[in-house]
Amino acid sequence: MTLNFGNNLFPPRGEVITSYDYSDFSNGLGYGIYYGFNNAGTLGISTKSLVYSGIRHINDAELDIDGTQTFTEILDKDFDITFNTPKNIKGDILVVVPFGIMNSEDAANTALDTFYKCELSIFHYNGSTETQMGSTITSEIKKVGDAITNTIYSHISTLKCNISTIKHFKIGETLRITLKIYIKHSGNGGGFREFIAGLGCDPQNRTDIGAGTDQGFPTDNQIITTNEPTKIEFHIPFKLEI
């Protein structure tokens, strides 16, 4: 006996549904939120570079106070998002970044003001070439007066980089988010100071408590003020196909 199951035993597969953390339908955008996580690198005059529990990034550089009248870069770190499906990005990329500095060494003269800031750049990376998207964005400049030895100065800032035209990402291409921290002094104090700079990058948003005494430093390398956020967020706008 022949069984006739008709033509709908295996119906066609429906459309793939893409979900977003939140949407801006008026501009045809869906936002995905990504959480930064990074290991330590090496930068600056000093080559010491540590990461504690895989959740913080810390670099330090020794600055000549007599010659530090302009901002000096003391940290440079990339966060990469590599796509396994084609993506179109357009709109405001929002980055919520906790960052800070600590002066780990006294100087001969303390009559100085210390300033620090964070800088954001966005790139399309195809595996060999970086192409900048939008403009470089700078956070508000934070002034802490004279940076007292072993005192933490941290801040959380939301940076917005507008991508005005659609940027297409092929499978395997990368959205690269670069964050830098800069520091400077006012006045001529004489001598040197060794500063540590850091980004909070713990997806679980745990308090930065350091993790033991770093070689050559008298205290733990905590860089984000206790009980302040340590989670870095990247809000990425994808063009909706509507």
C-alpha cells in the first residue's frame, strides 16, 4: 500500500531571526553589546606588564616631569570582534570604558597638576590592513592635582564614535576597537615619576582589588577605585534588513 504524505511533510525552513540587545527602529539599527576581555601587553619605557586573574590590563611608564608638558601615551590596547557572518555597521558606536592611573613613585617636587584621558579609535581590519572608521574620540580630561604616591585615580566614560556611512564586513573580517590612555603634568617639578595606567576589562564587573605585590612596587597594582565598575562595554550598531 502506498502512503501519501502530501507535499508538506518537510516544510521549507523559515527566515533566520537575528536578535539584538536593543534596537533603534527609527534609524533601522539593531545594537549588539560586547564585553571587553584582554591580556597584558608591553608599552612605554618600562617593559613590565601584568594581568591579574585575566581581568585587568596594566602598563606603566616612567615620565620625566621636566619634559612632560604635552600628553604622553602610556597604554595602547586593541579589542577585536571578528564576524563569522557578513555584517553591515552604521550609526553611533558607544564604548563605556573604566580607566585610571596610579603614581607609584615620589618625585623631587610635588607642586604639579596631573591630567589623564582616554582615546578611542575604530578600525575595519581585513587581516592585513587597518582602515579607520569615523574620527578619533577623546574622553573628558581628568585633573587630579598632584598625584599622591600609591593613590588610585579612576574614571568611567562613555565615548561615542559616529559611523556615518554603511561599512560592510565580510566573513572573517574584524572590527578593531583601540583604546589609549595619555597622561601629562603642568609645571616643571624635576625628577621622574613612574605611573601605572589601566583599563577595567572584567565581563563580570568584579571590584579591582589587585592580586599581590608587583615587583618593584610597594602596593598591589589596583587601578580602578574600589567598588567602581570594571566592565568595559562596546555597543555596536548593525544595519537592520527591513
